[in-house]
Amino acid sequence: MKALVFDGRLRVVDHDTPIMESGEALIRVRVAGICNTDIEITKGYMDFRGIPGHEFVGEVVDCDDQDWIGKRVVSEINLGCGKCQWCLSGMSRHCPNRTTLGILGKDGVFADYVTLPVENLHVVPDSLPDSRAVFTEPLAAALEILQQVHVDPAWRVLIVGDGKLAILIARVLVRLGVDLSVLGINPTKLELFRNS
């Protein structure tokens, strides 16, 4: 398969197709998104070496559970150990031993294929095109804020930053009715906030 590998520099290479383990699915990557984290990896973030990328839509091409084959999927990016108290209580995204797709200890999706645990997969509805479904991971990150912090609609909120995640967070918070301000440096991106 073809893959974009980072080993101190980015290169497109012929790479072995990953081998599916028990409980995993082999997924053909249909579309992958680039995020600022991927760019930071090329500057040394997390000391990652391997195939970056964690925002994607794929199609399951092999799995022990045949019901998954042919399904369009996205995935949670944190892969817990399955043994610690966090994993056993259903909070594997906080596992201290986790790997993170394309960021920490697990090759990512800038490749033709990736393997992931079935428990991390979510089926994409037929009504949602790949071009929108690829935003599932950053939208999930934006929505997670509401699980971590109570946001009162009467609050005045300042978002510092004008990147993709900031835009998604702003859209989530505006729906709550907060008085929102955004601080950023890119006039074109800031215009997106005014128009949303």
C-alpha cells in the first residue's frame, strides 16, 4: 500500500498493509483530513514516527465480525489498553496506557489502509457524504467540552484561536446562546465566525 510516513521528514512510500488482530477491522481509507496536530508532528510533537493522520472516513474491508464488512466508518482516536480502571469503567479515552491514532504509538490514516479496534468504530449514515463525515473527530472534540465543563447560556465566552477546531467550538457554543467573542490573527478565518 502507499503511505505517507514521517521519520524526521515526510515521504510517500510503499508500506506493508497492516495486519488485522483479533477484535480489529481492516479499513480502506476513503478520505483523510489534515489537522494542525499533523503539522505539529512534523515539528516534533509527541516524538511520533510512523504514519500520521487521525481524521478520516473509511470502509471496512475485513473483520472477524462479517456484519462490519462494507460499512463506512469513522473512529475514536484513543485506543485504550483494555485492562486499567479507566478502560474497565468505559473511559478508555483517558487510559494512561493508550495509544492515539496517528499521534502516539499507532500508525494513522495517511495510508491506503489502517487497522482499528471494532469497539472504536462508528458507522457513517448513508445520508452523510465523506466530505462532511471527515469532520466527525474534530466535531467530537468540540462537543466534548460540554461533557467536561458546564456552559451557562448567559455566559460571555472568549475563544482564543481561529483554526478549524475553534470554528467548530464556536458553532457548538453559539447554539447554546452564549455571548461569543473570538480572538485570532487570520482575517479570512475570523470572517467565518462572523458569518456563522
